[in-house]
Amino acid sequence: MPVRVTRGNALIGTGNVAVSAAFTVAGAFNVVSAGTFSWNAGTVADGTVTSNAFAATSAALGDTILIGPPIDLQTCHYSASAIAAGTAEIVVQNETGASVTLGTAASTWNYKVIR
């Protein structure tokens, strides 16, 4: 499968990986909270990001935030993180080579806070 390796907003490598075996994750994941937020990601120019901070019940710095996008991200990359107590942020990065329109109206995004 093709992969792109980035550091921050900078592309530092591309390549292919093959997964040939199952893996096990040690330890337990605890879903602390789950919910939704409303966001219109709009149009994102190539080489730029768009972001949205949202209320994420019980989120704390260091928690993992999982996002369920309700839209086609058109090969844009996204990540989310806790940025303060009770607040998370999603960042969508466009490195497709052209502007992309991800939304023209607000849509409902799902999140889970994992600790």
C-alpha cells in the first residue's frame, strides 16, 4: 500500500508498505467519551491546512482523539489531538496538487476520546 511520511506539514518521504501478519496491541484502550461536532471544512488550497477546535468531553492533553469523517476527504490527510482540557482540534492537510472542496455546509463529525 502506498504511504506518505510527513513531519508537521513537510513531506519527508514516500514509499510502499506491505502488511503480512497480524499484530497485537498490549494494554487496554479506555474510551473516555464520545460525541459529535458540527463543521464545514470548506475549500482547502493545495499545500495548506484547515482546522477546527471543538468541545470534546473529558479530553485531556495526551489523550488520543479518533475522528469519523462524514465526508469524502479526497485523499487529504487528517489528524486530531487534545489541545486543552475538554477541547480537541482536527487538522486537515491538502497535498493533492489542487484545491479541494470538502464541504459546502456543516456536517456532523464523530469523535472518541481514548486514554
